[in-house]
Amino acid sequence: MGDYESSMKVTVSKDIESGTAVEIHCREVTSETERLERYIRRFDERIMASENGSSYNVAIEEILYIESVDKKTFLYTTGHVLQTEKRLYELEELLDEKTFFRCSKSVIVNLNRITKLKPEVTRNILATLTNGEVIVISRRYVRALKTLIGLDG
């Protein structure tokens, strides 16, 4: 890939007087700084979901993928399948588009939880997740995925 040097300066200061605060200082506001701001604001965001009658606040980074089945939306984490009241399109708007990718009409996958991509002769891609589960990335979404992860060249 070549050498990459970030032009972003990161400083962490410990201040016993206050809680955690993040400031972004930039020469101009770009799409990258706006994305960074959205990421920071969503950093500790959670989604309310339920499993077996109990309610949970699920941390976004714990989600492997989200699936819509029969007008119900499910969050899949390692070892759990939870139902949420939010619709798939609402979650898609809420989540970071560089991390959560619509991979079929009914599934959004957490790209950070994919360990392997395997093309099929049908032009779909099989994505193996960190828990060993395999989901299908529909051929309709393959070009967008390749562009997103830098394989479009």
C-alpha cells in the first residue's frame, strides 16, 4: 500500500477538573472533518433492543450485522439476536456509512467485523464475520463495496 502519513495531529490531555471533551481544530471544515465529528458524537451511541423479554442498550461496535425479516429488525451480536423497533432505513441513516454497509436489500453489515471476503461465480461475495458466520453481499452492492474499501481500481 505504500507509506501513509497522517496530517492530523492528535493530542490527549488529562485534566482532573473536567470530564471528557473533544475539540476539533482545523484550517477548514471538510467532509473528512465532518465525518470525524459524526464519528465522535456517535462514539458511545447505543441502540435499544430486546431479547427474550429483556431490554438492552446495545453498543454499536458490538453489532455484527442488522437484518430485516418480515417487517421486524434484528441486531446480531456475538451470541445474541436482539429485536429493535427501529426500521432498517432508520438505522442506516444513524450509522456511519464508512463502517456499516448495506450489503443486500435486507442486511446492513459492520465492515469492521468482516474477516474474509470470497467472490462467488454468481458475482455475489461471501463475507465471513468475526464469529464465523457467513453473510452474502449481493452482486447489486458489490461495486459500492469495492469502491468503499478501495478495490475499485
